[in-house]
Amino acid sequence: MVTINSQKLMGFVSEIFSRAGSSKAEADRIATYLTTANLTGHDSHGVIRVPKYVAWVQDGSIIPDQKIKIDVDTPSLAVIDGGFGYGQTVTPQAVKIGIEKCKANGVAVMTLKNSGHLGRVGDWAEMAAAEGLISIFFVNAAGSVLVAPYGGVGRKLSTAPYCVGIPRPGQGPVVLDFATSIVAEGKVMVASRGGKKLPKGALVDESGALTEDPHVLYGPYDAEGPRNHALGTGAIRAFGEHKGSGLALMCELLGGALTGNGATKTDRRFSNGMLAIFIDPKVVDPAHFFDGEVAR
């Protein structure tokens, strides 16, 4: 096993993004989010993503140093277009707006479309929790239909993450963050490069046979070469049988259709869409019963 100092890794990754066209501030931000994903145990959302991010910049799918555009702005609602910027750049801009509206009004809804890969969704739940807010996220991925629903074989859904964050006074938040597939696509990528193996039956091939072989998703690949799911013939399976598939569909409809990102679309460049709901428990519960129950 090779051990790498995390600060040195952040610096190295930042330099890559600087050379790919990002400002130093953006490069440092992306490097920090990716490296901390590794440090929290989520290699699927860590520095393994660097080659793909750079490839997206090179082919024009991602635009460095992008600013969000607010299409609808009311006291408690913001409809936001990420303009295909890096997720680590446009998502914190969008979440900050949702937080500000919630703190002013007690509740807020924010939608985001056309975001680059927005990374570990738990980061955004933690951002809200640091401000004392509850948050709920429904996310989808247009241009990345990789998941077979319960009882199916073909790719019909994205990995469609779902996340909830609950603040705890004086302690770290309670965060639920998962893909609605048995594994995130990044975990298949990690397994394909010799990392942690996939759970039994996480994938399904075109004949309906269950498998853990990443080649089912990516097709032929060299050990050090790129991974292209367009070359695969199988799919990742949705988790939780019919219930998981139902939640995945809701993430597609709310994170994809409602936001304008596009639900289950394959004929467009990759983008994440997200519906975020923020609640201030101090407004809902001025007696702080909630805080006591969470602490208990």
C-alpha cells in the first residue's frame, strides 16, 4: 500500500486543475473536496475523479470558474442554472443562497441544473448543518443512465443520490447520503482499478445474470486506461428492490425533471440536477424539543 500525505496530494491535484484552466481558488477548492472525500472513506468521490474531470474540461463539457445564474428568485425559492461549471464551484454558490433564504424565512427550496459532477452530496448537507439547518437533497445525473430498476436488465435510471442532513448542537451532524443504486458508479470504477470489491450481485449483465465484474459496466479496458461506461452492456442494480427503484424514480423526477436538468436523458452531456429543501428547526420548534430528541 502506498501512503501519500493528504496536503501534498491536495497540492498536486490543485496544480492539475490549474493547468486545466481553473483559477488557483477554484483549483484549490476542487482539490480539497476530492481529497476530503477520500479522507472520509469515499474513494468513489475522491481523486479517482480527476482524469474524468479534466477530460470534461478538454471536451468542453465543463467550464472552469463558472458563475451561477438565478432564473427565479423569490424570498423562499431560487431556481439556479449552474452553466456546466464544476460542481465544486457552482453547488456551494447555490447552497449558500438556499441557506440564506432559509435563515431569513424558516424554510427554503433551491433547484440546481446543469452542474458538473457535484461530488459527495453529504458535503452540502454538512454545509447546511453548520448553519443549524436541516437539509434534504434529491439528485439526478443526465447523460449518465447506468442503473437497472428492480426486476429489469436495461439501463433506465441514473445513480440518483438522496441525502438528508440533521444538525446536532455541539456535535457533528447526522448525515444520510447514498446512491439509489446498490453502489455508486465511482465504486465500480474503484473496483475496476484493484480497489475494494463490489458487493455480491451489485451489477447485472445483459442476460440478467447477477455479477460483480466491472467489465459488465465498462466493457474492455486496460488496467491503467480510461473507463467508458458506453462500452459496457450491463448495468448497476438499484438498491432495495421496488422501494429503492421508487426512490430513484423520485430523484429523477425531482432532481432531474423539476429542475430542468433532464430525467433519464442519455442524449446530452453529463450534468447533475438537484432539488434542495432547507428547514430551520429553530423556527419550526422554538422550544428546542427537536434538539433534545436528536441528542438523545
